Amino acid sequence: MIDFANQVLDWFQQHGRHDLPWQQNPTPYRVWVSEIMLQQTQVSTVIPYYLRFMARFPSVTELASAHIDQVLHLWTGLGYYARARNLHKSAKTIEAKHQGSFPTSIEELMQLDGLGRSTAGAIAAIAMQIRAPILDGNVKRVLTRYHTIEGWPERASIKRQLWEIAECLTPQNQVAEYTQAIMDLGATVCTRSNPSCIQCPLQTGCKAFTQGNPTDYPGKKPKKILPVRSATLLILLNPCGEVLLEKRPPTGIWGSLWSLPEIKSAGKEFDIRHCSIEYNTREELPGIRHTFSHFHLDITPIKLRARQINDEVAESGRWLWYPLDQSIEVGLAAPVKKLLTTLTE
């Protein structure tokens, strides 16, 4: 077990990445934001989002005092928006219950919204030098290959076994370095496809390498055919060239994001919150498909140019006339941003 940690640490010192933005001044806040952003998202994608986020919200206090629209605006395009909502909610909790300081135990960290055991462990280890195992996707891949653990690692029995192994392998010292090293090894060497086994410091002890089948591990998630849903979204342009957006409910898909209104029918007039809108032209645009983790959404966009608009449409908090130059900071659902960008082009 000691050899395993030492091999990983030696490799990290010589070949690991040391210039990632969240590795500089690794405070609990900076590590927390990076770990949340990196959930199900690649490092190269996260870096520009992280830099913009830190520039805008350099501390948990500033994040807690921000409006959720500002937070979601900076998250637009990163996906999995529940992460941003939980980040904002947890920042408020840290301010209110912990006087702006992060809890220093795994148990307390896990009470924050959106923090599981692995993310809490990463924050504790990297930012606080507290010995805590982690088990993100990269670490699962390394451990299942090293020990040839079969099956989907999210199955309860397999996950429990992996946590036990991770606990045993985590060294008593250099926990911050080891935590970064084991994640970095999985991300850059022990990759999902085409792993660079010849460069891996664990090669001699890795059972999957010995068997010649590292890509057989970890086991795949049982396949499930994603259902297909459909929606018709209204692109309503007013005489000023602004488009009407509706704020989504806090829960459900695109929670708290601004989206194009979803419509049920397309007649002479569109009834929006008891407001009658008449239009001059109607054009059905090419459909697009947006895939969520659990279903496909086929979107039919209908573009209208309004002739007459009831002022009630500007009801505060629910509706927004949004300029196409995107000069107002709000969180947009990814396909909505795509459609609006198409309009400006």
C-alpha cells in the first residue's frame, strides 16, 4: 500500500500537472468551486469557466451575496446547472451558519448541498491537509484496473469495495499531493480509452495491464434506451429586436434558467400568462436535439415577429425582453443560447 502511494507521488512530482488554476493558492473555496465544476466535465472545458467565475466571485462571501441569475450566467454552457444552484445555496449556508469559513470535517462538509463524500474528501485533503480518501471517476478507473474489479463501479457492493481500497491506499502524509496525483494519473495516463500504460508508474502491479485488457475496466453502466420527448419553443421578437424569455421554475430541467417560452399550440395569437400577443410573421426554424442524461429533447423553434404587445408581458421576475447582444447577465439553457446565437448570426 505504501509502495502504491509512493509510486503515484513520485510520478506526480516528475510528470503531473502543477499549473492548473485551482492548484494556485488552494483555499477551501477555490478547491470547492473547481471540484464542483470538474464533476462530469473535462479540465480543458472547465478552465475558462473557472477563471471567469473566480474573477467575478473571488470569495464565498461574494458568491453568497450574488443573485442566482449572475451565477447561472457564468455557468451557461457548462451544463448540469444543479451544480451552480447548489454552489450558490451552499455559499449562503457557509455565510449564515459558519460565519464565512468552511467546515473542517468531512461530515459537516457533506451537509452542504451538492457535496458527496468524494468532493468533501478532496476539499479536506487538498485545502486543509486532512487525510481523507476520494473516489471520483478517475480514481475509480485506476483502482478497478489495478485490482481488476469487475462490474459497474456505481453498484453499491462494488462502490463499497472501492471505498475500502481508497481508504487503505491514502497515505498518512502528503495527502494534498497524493489526492491531486491519483486524480491526475487517471485523467492523463489511465484514461478511459487508449491508456498510456507504458508511462504509468503502477504498471508492474496493475492486474489489468498484466492481463492485457485495461480498457475492460471499469465495467460499463447497463445500457438504457433514452426516451425522446418533444417541445415547441417560441422565439418572439419585439419591434426593438429583443426576444421574450421566461424564467423556469427552480426545480426540473433548466431550473432557474431563462428559456424561450414553451408553447402548446400555434394559432393566430399566443396566450402568454393572460397576455395577448399578435404577430406579423411566423417561421418554423430547423429543429434541434438536446440530450440530457436521461432523455433526448427534440426542439421545434417557431420564430415570430410581434406586431402588438400587451405591457403585462413585462411582468417582473417571470418574463424578460432579452437583447440579442446578450448584454444582460442571466443564465441561459444551452439550446436557447444556441438558438439566440443563430439569430444574431
